[in-house]
Amino acid sequence: MMRLDYAGRRATTGSGRVWGSMMKLAGLILAGAVLLAVFLIGLFVVLPIMLVGGIALAFYLRRRLRQAQRRQPRNGVIDVEYTVIERR
């Protein structure tokens, strides 16, 4: 004959069952609130900062590229300085 030991298990009847369900529900609600908070912070804080940063970077790179193109002569000749080193 097989014996079952229920001493290690929690009570599954009465108020223990209600409190267990309430704790699971509270955990589920808390997890949902945390997920919603992360989503909203990402949507309303991180995303606008990234968009503004990306637009600012595009304008900055465009300005630097225009400055670099203005410095080069239009006739294709590269203006450089040479240093002559004499060997004896």
C-alpha cells in the first residue's frame, strides 16, 4: 500500500487558497504595471531623445561636409605644403 505525505504542502482549502490567488493576481498586476511603465518611458522619453539626437547628428554631419567641400579648390588641384629634406 502506498502512503501519501501531505505535511509539506500548504493548505489548499479555505483562506489559504484565496490568499494564494490574491498574491498571484497582485503579482500579475504588478508585472503589468512595470511593463506598462517601461513602455511609456521608452515611448515618451527615450524615443524623442533618440529622434532629436539623430536629426541633430544629420544636420551636424551635413554642415561638416559642406565646410570640407568649401575648403577644397574647384579646379582639382590639391594645395599642399612640401618639406624638402636634403641628404648629404
